[in-house]
Amino acid sequence: MRIALDAMGGDHAPRVTVAGALKAARSGVEVVLVGPEDRLKEELQRQGGHLPIHPAPDWIRMEEQATEVRRRRESSIAVAMELLQRKEVEAVVSMGHTGATMAAALFTLGRVKGVERPALLVEFPSQRGRTFLLDGGANADCRPSFLLQFAAMGLAYAEASGAEAPKVGLLSIGEEEGKGNALVLEAYPLLKAALGERFFGNVEGRDIFLGTTEVVVTDGFTGNVALKLAEGEAKVLLSWIKEALTSSPLARLGALLVLPALRRVRAKVDPAQYGAMPLLGVEGTVLIGHGSADEEAVKNALLRAKALAEAGLLERVKERLSRLYV
């Protein structure tokens, strides 16, 4: 089970990507680094590790246009996708340019039959475990049929992650069937007819963290706003807690008692614990992480990619989508 890592993807590559790959390798992941051979060899030597390298002399910088990947076929992300297309690896992970990674996946792998637009799946911690939301930002403007396909892919992902009989909620401004914008009102009957008992109905923003449904579907604009809001709020809340627990000698004494519990809470809301977001709807297992990712996030992204490939995520997605058009 070989996983290709775009070793030049991210704000701190290749130092962070190589460090994360070495950690993942020690946890049982067979990682192939893709990027400039000399630079990666130098970084591996500096960190005292050994990993296979597949040469790619070029890479897409974070400030460059996503469309660059079409003409720069020797860039690290393009080469990684070609490895996946030839089935020399089972998945691709990149912490680099999101748009370039999506473009490379579409250009090289193509879309799964029945998918009009691939979607990014975002994982949120909830009171019941985890909530999977899509789209997380790949498609700012959506048609109702897109949301139906997102729902099918989200169910496949939830099942691959171990959820039993997961249900889908349609993100709206109220729980009642008649509430929502034009997109929600048109998507509701499609989801209800196609998903049957797996469709819960409308859910509100608070339901994402309550875990009312395992899967929540929305357009990419709304989904990305929800993601960034949640990440920002988590950081602010943790900073407020830290400030309160260091505000006086008595508070610092109490902090010693609650520190283990606070660490568990922080682990739940830390994006590094999830590593990367899967791009669903392309002909392969592809995960995209934050450009600011640290080595722990890279390691977890690689572990996640391995687990999803082993769980047969792509075949589950295809099987779920096929039910929509019977």
C-alpha cells in the first residue's frame, strides 16, 4: 500500500513534509516522496532518514495559478497523480496548492462516472463523534444535482470510516422542509427521493457539532465559511481558556489539575489530528491538507490516506453513486 506524497507541497516543504513522512513510515505507511531528488536526499540526510524518492524537478508554488499544472507536467503534484493513474501508488497526499492539486487530479485521473463536480470533505468533531461536511470549498456555486452527488459520496466516506447506517442532513437556516434558499428548496426533494431513510432533512449550523447527522451537504462557499469559522472560533476559545487559567496564582494552580482534560479537548479541535481533506469524485484516493500544516498533520494525512485506500473508498463512492441512477 504505497502512498505518494507531494513533498514540495506546503508553506514549510520539504522540511515538514519529509519529517511527517518519516513519522508515518515508522507507523507502517509505505511513503514515496515526489519532488526534486537532490533537495529531498539532502533533507532526508539532514533528518537522518531513508525513504524512496520519485524524481520531479518542478513544483507549483502557493502563489502561482492552479492552471499552471496543465503545462508543467514535471511538477511534483502532476507526477504524483500520474503515479496514481498508473496504479503505482494507492493514494496521493498534498499539503500544497489546493487548486493545483484539484486541477491535477481532474486532468490526470478524471471524474468518477456520475459526478458533475468533485467535492472536498471536511471532518468536524461532534458530540456523537465526527460529522462529515461537503463541499468544503471546491465549488462555490452549486446546482441541486451537485448536492445529491455530494450526499452519496459523503455516505460512502462515512461508511468507509466505520459509521453504521449514516444519515445525511441538508444545511439550511431552519429545520422545516420549506425553509432555505433556492438551492436548498430544489435540492430537498431530490435528496428525499433518492436517499429515502438515509435522508434526515434540513439541519442547522449547530447540528454540525451536535452530530445530528453523520453527513452534512451544502455548497462550497457556505461549507468553506463554516470550516474557517469553526477553526477560528476554536483558536480563540482555547486562547481565552489559556488566558483565564493563567490570570492569577490560584487559577494557575487549578490549571495543573485540568491540564490533561484540556489537552484532550485541544486534540479534538486541532486540524492536525485530521491531517487532510479527501477530494471525492475523482478516479483515485486524493487528500489535500493545509499549506501551513506541521509534521504531525502530514503524518496523520498519510495514515488517513492508507486507511481510506484499504477501506476501498473509491469503490464505495462508485457503488453509492450508481444507486442514484438506477
